Amino acid sequence: MKLVRIAHQEIRPGEFKEIKINVARLPSQTLIDTPIYVSRGMEDGPVLALMAGMHGDEINGLEIVRRILDGGLHQPKRGTIVCMPIINVYGFLNFSREVPDGKDVNRSFPGSKNGSLASRVAWHVTHDIIPFIDYGIDFHTGGAMRTNYPQVRAVLNNEKNMELANAFKAPFTLDAPFRPSSLRKEAAKKGKNIIVYEGGESLRFDQQAIEEGIAGTLRLMHHLNMIDWSPEPKEENRIIWSSGWVRAKHAGLFHANVSCGQLVHKGEWVGTITDPFGTTKEKVIASDTGYIIGLNNIPVVNAGDALMHLGMDNFCKMSSKKKEEE
């Protein structure tokens, strides 16, 4: 059987191992460790990493990985599962997207062993995890009090990325370019395929997003022949090739007429912006035909604020074109 190493430690067939990577110390001298839970099946297969908590306030991803561990779903028949529930321990402890120095770990790759705190966290992932895996799922959540409908993001002109996304079968799959200095981009440079799963809102559990994330992970594991069964998807998977934001034209209080995941048509009334004193009302109109893949949950908005994220598949593009021709 092939040799499997994670964070420079050998994992034998049938073995479960907890590995702790020391990142740094708090000012109190308390050690900060990133825990990694590794389970290897009795037969050879791929190495799949399940990574969450890159942004410390995005707890839905953490809960997905926690439930996978708690339910024993991390134990494959073939291959190896690497679970990292909390990459950014600092952010998690402080209910924050960033680390204490204000930097974003997911904009700090490949990192530096002697750099900023965010850079050091990124360095450990780059050197202790990425070289030893074949595939990965990076779990995220909508930020800034915005809900993201369950979705996978990947560069879809890559054949393997498209294969992984199709296997996951989230309600939406977005063609998403690499973000600068991100985990996904750094992994791609090293020939590793990582897809991003987004679902729910930061600092708030979203049961649908959590359940979709678990089910999609099991479907991907099944596709990779790591397990023998996975649940059928509850919704049709739609490929989103382009997207855009509906923005507030005026400041005030935003009241949505629609729900996340819903299809809206160009010109449709999707919400209202009022002033706080009951004197004005302005209708918010959909700028395109598309599915609501992200929705603002903050009532108080300023002119230019993003209200909802519309994703367009081929059906939406044809519908918008037909409406323009009419």
C-alpha cells in the first residue's frame, strides 16, 4: 500500500490520528494549535481535505466538519480524509473574519514562516497540508450579514474542478476565478484541486446550508470511491456562468420581497427601500433575470450597498435576451 503522510506524519491503513500544528502563542503565552483529524481507510484511495474556519466568524463550515467527525462520516473505506474544523483559531475565538493583526488568512497564501500572523497560518497550511492531499473542500459562509444560498465555487474551465463540482451537486455551482493569494489559487499552483463551498451567514447556524454541505461532501466522497453510498440531491444543480449585484439607489431601510435561492425576472419588484420616518418608499427592481444566490440581511442601507446577488445560468441568459428582443 502507498505511503500516506499528513503534516509530515505517517498515517497507516485503518488508523485515526489527531495532529496538532503549533501556529504561535497568545500574549499570555498560551499556545495556539491548529487541530487536524486524519482517518485512513483499509484500502488505498485519494486524500481529501475538509477545511473550515479560514474566516473565524464563518461557523457553518466548522459545523459541517464537526458533524462529519461526530457522525463517523470521516472514516472512509478507501483513501484518507483530513478534517480541519478551525484553521483560523484566533478569528474563531474573537468572532472575527481576520486574525488579530487585521489581515485575512485567505489573502495571505503561500504565507511566510516568519511573517505576519495571517501569513504564518497560511504558511503552515501551504507546507503541512497542501503537498500531501489530492483534493479539498474549503468551507465558507456569507460574510457581512449576507446569506449565501448553498453553492460551490470553482474555476470551471478546469476539467477536474468541473468533475468535483458536478459530484458535489450543490444547488448552485458558480464559475469563480481565483482570488489573489488564496488557498484555492496556491493549491492549484501545486496541482491540487480545491473547490469552495459557501452557505449561510456568518456567526449564525443555517441548517439548510449545513445539511447541504454534509450531503455534498458525501456525494463527492462517493464519486471518488472512498465510500459506497451517498444521499441524492434535494435540488437540481444549476451552473452559474455569470453574476451581478442589485444595489440600493437610495439610503434607507431595505425590505426584501423575495427569498434566497428564488428565481427573479428582469424588471421584477424584489424589495422596497423606505426612510425611517414613513414618508418615502422606493421600489427595488431586478436588473437581470437570475437566481438569488446571496441576500443582504442588514435593513439599514446606504446608496450603492449590495442588496442581492443574482446568478445567471444559460436559461436566465436566454430569458433576459428574449425580454430585450420583446
